[in-house]
Amino acid sequence: MEEEKLFSARTEFVNRVSTSVIKDLLDKLLQEKVVNSGEMESVRAMASRAEQARELIDMVLKKGQLACKILIDAFCELDPFLSEFLQLQ
């Protein structure tokens, strides 16, 4: 369920999420042990905001339902307007 919601919002997430929200999401995902420090640094090292967003969402999608739920919950907290627009709430 969470994977499908996240996947359906992928394109708009990549197009609209801000760099600061990506950084905050990475911090939250590291804290929750969804990503490790190497994965976090790999995303942060990417050249563009869109590349970072795409890599972040694809990385979490590969990790299953719980990882997707943690990302969605963190995103709803960090950017309630965009998460509602993307119908993730």
C-alpha cells in the first residue's frame, strides 16, 4: 500500500520537493536506520535537486513497505502542503 502511494507520487515528488526537505528527509531516514551514512552521502553528492529526489525515492522504494511508510510520515511532517498535494496524507 505505502509503496504504491509513494510510487504514484514519484514524478511530482521529483519535480517539486525542495533541497532543504531532501536533506531533512535524509537525516530522518538515517536516524530511523532506513538508510546508512554511505547512502545518505551518495544522495547528497548528486549534482541536481531532481537527481537527489529521484535517487532518494527509488532507494526507499527498494527497501519495502516499512521504509516507504517512514519516508511518507517524515515527508508529511516536513512538507504538509506538498504531501497533501501529492495525496500522501
